[in-house]
Amino acid sequence: MTADQRKRSIAAKPPAVQRPRKTRDAALAQATILGVARAHFVSQGFAGARVDEIAAESGYSKAMIYHYYGNKENLYVAVLEEVYKHFVAPRRVLNLAEVGPVRALEAFVREGAASVRKDPAILNLLAIENLNEAAYLRGSTVPRAIYPPLLTQLKEILDAGVQQGVFRAGIDPVQLYVALSSVIFHAVSNRFTLSVTLGTDTASSAFLDRHVDMSVAMVIGYCTTSPRTGPVRTVRK
Amino acid sequence: MTADQRKRSIAAKPPAVQRPRKTRDAALAQATILGVARAHFVSQGFAGARVDEIAAESGYSKAMIYHYYGNKENLYVAVLEEVYKHFVAPRRVLNLAEVGPVRALEAFVREGAASVRKDPAILNLLAIENLNEAAYLRGSTVPRAIYPPLLTQLKEILDAGVQQGVFRAGIDPVQLYVALSSVIFHAVSNRFTLSVTLGTDTASSAFLDRHVDMSVAMVIGYCTTSPRTGPVRTVRK
DNA sequence: TATCTAATCGACTGACTAGTCGGTTATGAA
DNA sequence: TTCATAACCGACTAGTCAGTCGATTAGATA
């Protein structure tokens, strides 16, 4: 039994929806198919996912999938867009003026980390996209619309921090976002290989809790340190 | 034309090795097949790679692949092990006593970053493994043997730093390694999606240079800061 | 030189896979 | 009630895929 078969057999459960279906409901059909497709693409990748399996598990015929989504690629893109939207949606707007730039930045990091820990699906799709050189993502407008507000929010936090004299000047929001997302995402998206190679359960919530704390300290520490006096300096006075 | 076909057509070049082959050479055959397989698994993933294509491009028949590697999974594991070895091999041993803990830690980060920027293949395989919950990696002893020395090296740097009063005490090497690898790997492995979503070419060497500098500052800053002092304290709940 | 091992391959197979097609029937509107 | 629309599906196809098999032959060895 190959690893692939091992994994696939998990999905070999009876159909989630029993036929004969009572009523016709196009919206329900589309949503059900999309949900099942999401699970399959996330765990099997684009090439690894099987349209037949998605159909069987959803309780609808394969013809329905092609009726609503046209082809496998469109179905995948629909999943990609749905997951992207879902990823950013729960992020609440911080009251920057109230909590101040340092706490706002900390919240930014902690919320992102909590979001991917609760549902790592976005990380799998991101990995798939990068393996594929973002071929499908490029064709979608949804993810592109999601990020500018996030960058704007980050820029406002940075500006406020500089103005109040708590952050160093000259930090590029894009550059900071990349660093942030690194510490937020990587430990979760690579939890399996890290656990195997490091011999520690890096997926445990205790480990990830500590990782988030360390990440926050690194990011806040960087932003609050003057670049000239440098990090090499032993202790801040 | 689907994105898959678009990508696959790149590999549709004439065979790298011309037949009739002059001599028989088992070692050459295995190495050639492994090299071509590496390229295919890295860019297409396990499910996406095609044994027929690997055979055609290598200039050997498919029967040779099965003769030497048994099946697709074994071939993939062989690639995985080869890439892992190649990833750690070029890392030179630092003279900790000579350069001191701060520079040693900086070098640790910079060398890791340089290594994956030069050849991101390891990152693709890591992504594939994590999508697969490290199913294949678990069956291999090679990657497991590679990491302990790396952690030992990191621990020595940390200990020296604490002893010399430049690093804070109590940093877990495993925890630090996860943070390090985050900032080292993520920007490179996610360069495609980051570029698309952020609207900036995050794969450019200028951007990555700045990212590495920021990463070094964050890591060194964290290790050289006392956890009790500094502005970080104010944000703790 | 005779012999044996293993390097090598063309052609095959059975299972799988994305996508299609022709038809049936529930449902809402007229 | 009639009827048009679309929700829905079983069965099919053409091509693809991992893996096999029987045979041929280069080259090492005795």
C-alpha cells in the first residue's frame, strides 16, 4: 500500500449526502461540491485530487460538477478564491488610536497566527500555488483585492509608531509583511517535516504557542529597535 | 491550454541523451534518471510527475527506471534523500571561538538563506512532503540524520552567547531553529504567491537581500535582548 | 573464446481519469 | 394544467498512467 493509497482511503467513507435527494437545490449542490472539492484539493493537491472522488463524496454525479464548474481547473480556482476570502474575513478591524501601535502590531501577528492554526487550508493551497508558480492564482482577481487593505493597515500601524517615537523609521510595509507572514505561516505549514526532522512535536499547541510568543517578540523587537544602535547591542537602556 | 499543459510543455524538449548509446553504464543511467526525476518531482509534485516523461527526457526506457528504482515512490524518495543531502553539504563549519556567537549566528542565518536562494529545490520537496503529511519523509532515515548536528551547532552558539553575556538565557535551540527557518525559507518558497498578492516582485534579489538583512536583525535582536527589559514587556497581556 | 550477468528496450496491459452525452424528471411560471 | 427550464444522472469515451514482460546484446570474467 503506497502512502497515496493510505491517504486516499480516508476518503473512502460512504457519501455524505444520501440519495434519493428530496429536493432540487442548485445553490446547495454548488456549495456541497465546493466544500468536498476544498477538502480534496487541500489534502491531495491539484494533480492528486480526483473529480470522481469529489463527485462520489459529495453525493452528486460528476456531470453536476461539470455542469456548474466547467472543468477541474475552474473548480480548483473556485476553491482557491473561497479559501482566500475565508482567510481574511474573520480579521477584525483594530482600533489603532485606542490600543497604540505596539499592541496593534502584536495583535496583527497574533490574529494571523491564530487564523492559520484554526484552519491551515489556506497554507496548503498557498503551497500548491507556489509549486505551480502561482499559475492559477494569477488568473484570479480575488486574492489580489484582499491584500492592499492588509498592507494599508500595516502601514498605518507603522506610521503611528514612528510618529509616537516607538518604532524605527523607514520600515517598508511590504518587507515587514513578508517577515510577518514567514513567522506566522511557516511553522504551521511545515509542521510535519519539522516534527520528523527535529524530533520534537512542533505541531503541538504548546510548541506553537511558544513560537507565536517568540515571533511577536522578534517582530516588535525589530520595529522598536533603532537601526543604528543596532541589535548587536547587548541590552537596551 | 491549461496551466498544467503550459508548464509541462517546457519539458517537451528533445531527449537530453542521444541514442544509440555507445556504452553501458549503470551508474550513469541511475544518476541521469535521478537528475531528471528530481527536476520533474520538484516542479510537478509527486502526483503530477510522469514516469513516462522522466524516462523520455532521461533518454532511458521506462523499464530502466523500474529496474533501478522499483516504483515511482522509491524514485521519489531517492530524489528526496539526494536533495536533503545536497542541502546541508555545502554548509561550512564555523569557527565559533574565532568569530564570536553573534557573528556565528548571523552566518548561520545568512548561509541558510543563501543556500535556498541558490537552489530552492529543497523547498519544493518540503512543501510536497507537508502537503502529504510527511508520509515519504517518515520512511527515510537520511533527513533525520542531518538535523541533530545542525541543532547542536545552534546550541553551541547560544551557549557561548549566554556565557559571554551577549545572548539572553533560556532560548530553546529547536524553537529558535523553527523561527530561523521561517524567515530563511518562507520568503523564497512563497515568492510566487507573495509577488502576485503583494504586487511587488518579492523574488528579486534586491528584495530578498533586504529580507535577509531584516531577518538577521530580527533574530540577532531577539537573542541579544533581555526578555524582561525593553518595550516588548509592555505588550504582554 | 565461451559463457554469464546485467544493462537495455519496445511493446504491452489493466486500471484509472477528465470530460461528454443523451435522457429523465422536479419545479416554478403561465 | 401545461410547459419550458434546469437539476440531475448513468453510462460512455478517448486518452493517460504506473507498472510488466520477453527478448536482445554489451561487456566482464574464466
